[in-house]
Amino acid sequence: MRKKVIAGNWKMNFTPTKAEEFAQEMKNKINTDAVDVVICVPYVNLQSVQKVFEGTHIKVGAQNMHYMDDGAYTGEISGLMLGDMGVPYVIIGHSERRERFGETDTTINLKTLKALEHGITPIICVGESQKQRKSGRTENVLRKQIAFALDELSASDVTKVVIAYEPIWAIGTGEVATSKQANEACAFIRGQIHKRFGDSAAACVRILYGGSVTDETANELFSMSDIDGGLIGGASVVPSFEKVVHFG
Ligand code: PGA
């Protein structure tokens, strides 16, 4: 049985003051260890939000990291630094980073390997654009993104990663994939992992759906056979996030 993961992605929202207030509100409302709850916050909010959630089941993650441990990379944050802060999860290769910050399949692979080296669970994002889906290329895109991201990982490494299927057309648009579409894509990804890494990796790897999930759609999506939870953007920075975590 795969334990579900509900990961919030705050993106570039909340000042440190607001972050602490909102985290406190979530702490009072979220009370479950039936799923793994992770909240991925801006770097400047990591420590204060970690403090708020201390002693609870809620984990605090980051939204990106560099693939080098240290060096002349002005403005970057490394996996070594995050590991030292006790950050257990990091989002890798979000489509906003692929599109706007030059993230490539190669950097995503390097970051994935580095996160694992530091004992941090990478939440690797993959997903097709509207144009790619309309022209029937969804599976090709996913095949390629998964193949690159997991290059040089062992089957046992793969059991430690989380994959988020996030169709770009559904992110922040209010246009959520149907549970059938989302499940099909997650099952396809699991099939790719099965082919390359075998039964146990495919059975263990957790594959999330992300893209306009709300407390109203969470339950149906997360009940599907191959969807092991969600990566939640807009609905993670509002009080009703608590309902997403408890599946509506
Ligand atoms: P959304 O974002 O839930 O606002 O669509 C999801 C994400 O970008 O991870």
C-alpha cells in the first residue's frame, strides 16, 4: 500500500510574517497522519515554518535547489544546505521553472541525483502542454521527461522519489484534468517505471496529480488507482487547504 502524499506548493507567496500566521492556522486545522502532508515554502520561510510545525506530522519542503553543493552560484541554494536544515522534500523541475527559468531535463536529473545524495525526497514534476496533448504527444513527452529525470537512478532510488504529473494546461488555470485523464497519465508513468526498474519500484513509487486541484475535486482524483495524492498550488495558500488534505 502506498501512503498518499498531499504536497502544498506555496510558490512565491507569503511574506515571512504572513507565512508564520498561515502555518499556525494550518497547524490548528490539519491533524492527520493517514497521509504525508508536505508544505513547500519559499526559502526565506523555511525556518520559521519548520518551527511552527515542529512536533506535528506536517513536513516543510523547498521549491527548488541547485545541483552543486557549493561554489560561485550567486543567488542559488544547494541540496547540501537544505539537507543541513533538515528539509525532507524538494520540488524539482516544476513547469514554471522549466518555462521561465531555463530548467532542462538534464538539470532536473542532476538535481534529482543530488537531492537523493542528501537524503531529500525529490518531487519531480512532469507534464505536457495543451498543444502537446491536442496533437496526441502526451505519452511521448512523459516518456522522455521520465527517462531523463530518472537517468542513473537505481531501482531502489526510484522507490524514494515522488513524481508529480502536472499537465501545464491545468496549472493555475482552473481547468482540472478529469480523474480519468489524470489516472491514465499516472498509470502510463508507472508503466514506464515498471519497464525500466521492475515490479517493486513501480509498486512503491508515489505518483501525484497536480493542476487546479481544489477541496471539491481532491476526493475523486485521489481515489483513483494510480494517483497517490496531489501537488497543490492555489488551493494550498487558502484556509480550505485543510479540506484538500482531508480529501474534501
Ligand atoms: P495549481 O498549481 O494547483 O494552482 O494549479 C499546481 C502546481 O503548480 O504545482
